Amino acid sequence: MSLFRTKSIEQSIADADEPGHQLKRTLSTFDLMILGVAVAVGAGIFSVGAKAAANYAGPAVTLSFVLAAVTCALAIMCYAEFASTIPVAGSAYTYTYATAGELLAWIIGWDLILELLTAGAVIAKYWGIYLSNVFALFDLDVPSTVNFLGLQLTWGPLLVVAVFTTLLVLGTELSARVNNVFTLIKVGIVLFVIVVGFSYVRAENYTPFVPQSVPTTGGGGSVWTQSLFSFLSGAEPAQYGVLGILSGAALVFFAFIGFDVVATSAEEVRHPQKTLPRGIFGGLIIVTVLYILVALALTGMVSYRDLAAAESPSLATAFVDVGAEWAAEVISVGILIGLTTVIMVLLLGLARVAFAMSRDGLLPRWLSHTTEHHRTPARVQIVSGVLVALLAGFTNVDVLEEMINIGTLSAFVLVSIGVVVLRKKRPDLPRAFRVPGSPVVPILAAVLCFWLMLNLTTLTWLRFAIWLAIGLIIYFAYGRQHSRLNHPELVPLEHDREEKHRLAHEQRVHEREEHRRHGSS
């Protein structure tokens, strides 16, 4: 059994129609655009730019956002080509399975689970914190934790995860409608904050635009907290300057993680060949404009030195410094609403990746069963929700933030390379969207993503290596033996058996309806 056996495109598309394991196509271009905005515009828009300006890039944080956006756009073009060619669930996992083989597909699927699980837990934890802040704004004394069997339980994350897990089980279309309303509200709040922020801008705060590089002070120079690039090259840890812009880009890339999640919904999109590329790029353009405007307002309101002096710099810090405390209250409400939609999309993405891996047999097959009426993967959705809720409710997840970035970037690298591989292996496939300038653009995307990975800390890389080791143990102990590629003779039997069950059920329903109709007459 080869570790690099691939799953054909035709088989992936055929599996999407497998009875009992099907998803329902209900999402439009607008829904996809809003999904991208929903997951990318959360607490990060109010905090990640401030942190990058304070500790890495100064006013040049806008360039960090541009670099991160360009890197994301190049990689997203590769996602768009794959999504228009293989419009099924699983995103980077499915694409890697078709090009680089099962082992690398498992690794990238495991990476995506890391990204979405930790992101969901981190965001849910922050949601609970900001819920307490909003209660405080209205002078309500509501404790954020309760004692549960001797453990301190943060109840807020459990509440929001339970609500959206239930919505997702009831149907992707219903969840999308709720998500659209919340997202439009939070975009309105962001635009309001931007307009107010620009009224406090002073031109002198933009100079120097690229602050001179200085050695990192305090704990920033330790082996574990410096970037892997600095550690391998022997360069002295430093902040600001050109390397500061690059390090800032690695940090603010967190703001763009949502767009690979959008690709996981490919199997639930109407007319995916056209809808997916339009929805993904439309969302990316909106998010990039919003982030750059926020960064310009932030660094124009106060000096980056003032942000660096703050214990936890954010957009609220800037408004407080200019005497607009009321705006900080608006931001707290905006963050709470913003985080709400982020959690929903992350739960959706996590379940869809695990669903695709389960349908292929790399995870237990019973997880990929879909409900008869709503055609949603209820089992894996509930399991995903429980894991996110437990992680957020009972643990300190703050240290896992950079793990989200490294999981995303590793997926971007393999997807970018995969486009080149699939062009050579299957030039005959119809592609509704094609990455321009291939193979140069996909290779450039892979190089830029890998460069951003090198700018993450050595401790993040160590944790990443441990996660991969755990994943490889699971693959060789379970996934490799249970892979459906390893048991091709079972596929038609499973299809036949489940089709017979479906037809038998429909017959029983029909007979009951006939009996009721005759009885009433």
C-alpha cells in the first residue's frame, strides 16, 4: 500500500452523491462573501493591527496588511482553481488527496483540524470575556465562571458554541441567514469606528512611517519567543524596520485565515464553479479594505510608541488616549457581535474537514452520516461543537493563537504546489477558474506562505511538530488500514446497502401517507 496513493477527481465528485453522506447545495455568491467577511472580521480587526503596529512595524503595519493580503490572494487563487475543479467538501485536504497522495492529505487535514479547532476555542473563549465586558457596560454583575464538579467553568463559550452547533445541525442555509444579519451589523459598526477614528488623525503620527530597527527588549530575545528565521540565521532578534514589517505580516495573517474555511463549503454551494471564486475574492477584497482603513485610522490617531507602552494595545487603547472613551464601549459591543459569526463559520469548517476525512475512511465512517431531512453532518457537527466547547470552557487557550496561523499557512503551501501538480497530471480537467501565470504565481504563493511560517516563533514550530507526530500515530494506527482506497470492494456494497435503506424508508413513508389519506376520507 503506497503512502502516496491518490484519490481520483472523478471518485471525489462521485462520493459527494453517496446516499446517506450527501450535503445540500444552498449557498449563493453573496452567502460565500459574507462567510469570508464573517470569519475574518472579528476581534482581530480591533486588536491584531494594534499589536503589530506596537511591537513590529509601527505605522508601516499597513504594509504588513498589504503583504499578508497579497500572500492570501495568491494562495486563494489556488484554492479557487481547485474549488472550481473539485467542488466537494474538505478544501485543502481534498485537493492534496488528489495531487500529493494520502499521507500528505492526512497531514494537511490534521493541520486544518488544528487550525479550526484551536481557532474555534480561542475565539469562543474571547467571546465569553467580551460578553462580561458588555454586561459591565450596562452595570450588570454577571459572573463569567461557575464551579462545575470542582472545576472553574467559563460558561459563555459553551453557550455560544451550543447555539451555533444547533443551528448548523438544523441546516447550513438557516445558519447562513443568521450569519448574514450578524455580519452586516458588525460591518456597520466597523465603518462607524473607522469614520470616527479618522476625525482624530494627526499627520505627525505617521512619521517615521517605517521606524528604525532596534533590538528586541525583554523576553522577546529568548530562544523560544524569537522567530524561527532569526533562530536559524543567527540574526539578533529585532523589532521595526523591514524585518518588522515582515514579522508584522506573519502576525496579521491571522486576519485572513477565514478564506480557506470558505472553500470547505464547496459541496454546499449552488453552481460552485462560478460561485466559489466570486464569493471568495469578493470577501477578500472587502476584508482587506476594512483592515487597511482601520490600520490607517489607528496609527494616525496615536503614535505607535504609545501603543507599545500599553499592556495590551488595541483600537480601544487609541480611542481612550484621544479622550473618546465612549467609542471603546461601542468597540466592545462590535467585538462581541463580530466574534459571534466567526465562531459559527469555524464550527462549519471544522465539521466539513472532519466530514470529508470520515467519508474517505481516514476517520470513523459513522461520523460522515448526514441527516435525511436537512442533509447536514449532524454527528460530526455535534462532536466538533463538544470539543471546541470543552477546550474553550475548561482550558487556557491563549497560548494556542499562533498555532492557528501555522496550520493555515502549511495548508496554503501544499494547495499552491498542488495546482502545479494537477495541471501536469490532469491538463484535461475543465477549470472554471485558472490561476494566471502558472506555475510562477502558485510557486510564489507557496514561497511567501513558507516565509511567513518561518517568521513564527520556535515554540510554535515545536508545538506544531508535536501535533504532527500525534497525527501520524493516528494515521498509521487507524486511518491507513480503514481508508476506502484500501478497501475499494466495499464502496459499491455500501452504496447499494444505503440506497436500499433509503428506498425502503421512502416506501414506508409513502404507505403511511396513503393509509392516512384513505383513513381521513
